[in-house]
Amino acid sequence: MRDRIKRIAILLNVVLLLAVGIVYANGLLKPIDYLFFDYNMKKAADHNPHESIIVVGIDEDSLAELGRFPWDRAVYPPFLDAMNQPENEPKAIVFDILFNEASEDEASDDALAESFSQYSNIVLPVIGITEGDVFGTTVVRRHELLTAYQLSKPLKKFADHTHLANINRVISDDGVIRQTWLKIKTEDGTVIPSLGYEAAKMYGADLSKYDDMTDPGKKIAKNTITIDYQLSTADFMTIPFISVLNGEIDPTVFKDAIVLVGFTSVGVGDESGQDSGITPIEKNMKLVYTHANIVNQLLKGSEVNYTPKWIEMLLAFTLFLFFIWLPWRTKNVVSFLVFAASLTAVYFAQFVLYESQATSMSIANIALAAILAYLANLSLKAYSESVQKSFVTRQFGRYISKDLVKQIVDQNIDIELGGDLKEITILFLDIRGFTPLSEKLTPPELVDTLNTMFNMITETTLRNEGTIDKFIGDAAMILFGAPLELKNHERMAVKTAYEIQQGMNKIRDNIIEKYGVEVNVGIGIHTGKVVVGNIGSYLRVDYTAIGDNVNIAARIESQTKKGQVHVSEQVYEKVKEHFLFDEGEDRMFKGKSHPIRVYEVLGVTD
């Protein structure tokens, strides 16, 4: 049976390992890893913006005074003049607002173009059209920048006097903005930096380490990096557009700053429709603040790293093997505590790793490997124990105590066809006076009387950890020390015999009173090496003991008189300090060439 369970376990665990591999290869648990990643990023955020970042927001106050957006472009020249005061000019004024179409007032457009031409610190956004014409899909290659097949750019009169930067969004499968393309390229090879990259470059930040940086993964374009969101909307200095326009802000505030101009009011946007999105740190973030987070990251030189995939796979495989082994080698309570502690440790380890090193570890597949291995093997163990217990109960349930059945199951003792040589104590008993009793009783009365005696014998035997081998008519064979080892099996056998004789007193009195017939029990006990085990054929098997020492015990019992307990010299030597005996005598038994010394039990010394 054990071999069968082992084969099932091997097959089951191989199937589970393949299942984990399939789940991993297809990224089926990526949404769970996203949840852990977002939680880690939100908890690890320092909420400490770079001092040079300012957001100028198109907010409710600005809309209330200037009217519905889009505004007449005549408002922008005085706005730029208000910020570009001599000796207080910002390093960059970055618009997250499209100027790709002509307005209804050409004069306003010309005025804005003239204003742009006066300043060298203006950045305007472009949108790269990355879907191909044939299939409408975006093709990415790890060693190449993302290709934009078309560009949606500002009017030429604006573009000629400003820096251009892309505002393309990288959206994960679950709709969250976690990454950015620091650069994309056109079909002719022209490189277009992201809005954040261009702003940080104009500030004078050293961005060389980002130029060759790319997140791990196959389906990813070159220079795609994870945005290190450290700041929520409330963390940035945000100034209303109208306050700048009206000259209410001290010009020194903008000196050497990076000013990002974008929408902060709810429900307002330009023709791009890209005014807000879901981020790990905020569920509805205006995208001007996403760009501000990218600028903050580039200025501070931070990055988000990932543990190598081989480490995650090795950890998953190690835990898979460990949780195959654990349930079989420990108690269920212990294995569950270790299992729970291990998963908790993995979770906190990945959190500490992110918090201290900004390194993300994907643990969903690791947890899946551990959970499947543990639950499957725990269930298989429970099934194995159930089958084993059922088998043991069928074999021994009527003959040994429930505690011994449980011990056989708990110790995983395999019970197979065949026997072992071991030293045990054998007790034979026979009911004397049975023949005259059977002559006076009807068959139902006889069976009921026998059952009364055998019930008492059985209860006494099980109480003393004996095994009832068999009942043979009005006789019984009882083993001590098999199938489980039993300390002081000689003493337990004699104790059982003595208690049976004591129990017979009441039964004998009842039978005499009821039927006028006296019944007694004769008991013989011997200790020695015998063959014990499941002996028989595959059609019928019984647990029993065979050998010469079994025959000796039977011969000793055959010479007892009513109410006597006789033991061999081997038993006497082991228990003489605990029981009272006569002086003993040598007796000859059938089939023996030498006499065997036999002692009668008279009482207990304890």
C-alpha cells in the first residue's frame, strides 16, 4: 500500500509542477503580482518631491475666471511672460496640453508663436502613433526604441520654436500606468524623448544611466522603465494657472524650476483625452502629476529593479520540494504552522526587499507552488492515513485497542503479507465446564453466556494492550508485544490473566445461580520468539503467531485446572517481583523431550 501511495504522490506532484510552469509561462497570476507591487510602491513612497518641481494647474478657479477650456490662446503669452521674468526664468516650462490644431483666432495663434520664439525653455507635447497600418498592432523589440509611424505634433509655427517631447502612455494589462517610454523614434530614426526626460535634461540632470536602462521582459521596447511613484497629487506644489496669469505669484518661485502646466480640474482635458489615469499610488491621477513623478525620479536618480527570474523560479521550486516533504514528515499542526510562517516570511521578505532596495519580487507563482504542493500532499497524506486506518481497523479493530490502532496509523507501520521473527508473550485460555453447560442451555442461552465471558476477556485484554489473535470455540489465543512493541509484555500478560480470573468470579456465581453449573477458566502463558504477521493467501489473510513457543503456551494451558494461571519459567523470571507464585514444578509436555518448569500465579505483590 505504501508503494502505491508513493507512486500516486510522485505522479501528482509532477502534474502540479507542470501546472505551476504553465501558469508561470502564461502570466496567469500577473494581476496578483500587480496588487503586491502597487501596495509596496504606495507604502514605500517617501512623499518628498524634488524642490525644483512646480505644477501649474488648470483648475476650477482658473476655469471660473477664464471660461470653458480651450481658452483663447491670447492668454498664454502674458502667462509665459509672468514666469519668465529676467533672472528668475524656469529651467523648463513643460506643457501637458496639446497645441496641434489651429484655433478660431489666427491672430492669437500668431501671438503665441511669437511668444514661444522669445523663450528657449518651452516644451510642447507630441503623440506618437505606434500602431501599424496593416494590423493595427504595436510591435516592440527589446533592442529597439518603440517606433512611431506617425506623429501628432503642434502647429509648425509652434513646433519651430519649442522643444518637443512625447506623452505616450504605457498601460499595463489591468489598465494601470506603471511604466514609461523614456524615448521613442520615428521611422526615419529621429529620437523623441518623453516629457519627463526632456524636462530633466533641460534642468541639467545627468541621465546617462537611464539611456540604456530597460525593464526585464521579452515583449518590451528599449528604454521602457518602471515609474518610481514617490508622490501623490497632494505632495506637489500646485499653483492655479489664473494666479500666475494675474501676477499673484512671486517670480522668484519659478527661478530654475521645472514648471509643468496641465489639467488638475475634474472632467477637463484637451483633444488627446489623456488627462488622467490609474496609477499604483493613486487611483485617479491627473497625468500632469504622472509626468511630475517621472521628472522627480529622473532628478533624484532613482529606479525600480526586479529580481532575476531564475531566482524566483529557484525559490518556487525549492518551496515546492519542501512542502512535498513537510506534510509527510511532521504532524499536521506543525506542518500548517511552518506553511503559514513560510508564506508570511516570503510576503514580508519581498516587501522589505522593495522598501529597502526598490527591488520588486514576483511572489504569486512562488506562493502558488508552495500552496499546491502543501495542500496536495497534506490531502494525500490524509487519504493515505484514512486507507491505512481502515485497513488496520479491519485487520485488528476487534482484537486490539483503539489507541493501538491509532499508534499503528500514526507511526505509519506498514502491514504486509508475511511475518517477522520477534519475541512476544502468548496467552492461551480455555473455559472449563463448558460441556455440561452446553447440555443444560438452549443454543441462544449458550451463545449469550459465551459472549458475556468473551466480552469480559476482550475488555480486559484491550485494557492491558494485548492483541486477541483468535477465539477457538470456548478457547482464546492472546498476544502481547505484537503487532506493536510492548514494554514488559510478560508482566502485562500475567496481569491480564489475573484480572480475567478475578472477572470470572462474578460471572461464575451468576451462572451457578442461574443454571446450577460451575464454569472456570484455565490460562497458560509463555514467552519466546515466534513468527508474527499477516499469514495466509491474497484471498484470506489473518494476523497471527506461529512457532514452537506458541505450542508450548498451548501445552501449558492444557494442564491447568479450573481457575489456575500457569506460566513458564521464562515468564516467571521476568515478573516474579510483581506477582506471587508457588514453588513451581517440572512437567513433561507432548512433543518435548525435556521437562518445562511451570509456576502457578497466586496473587499480586503490588
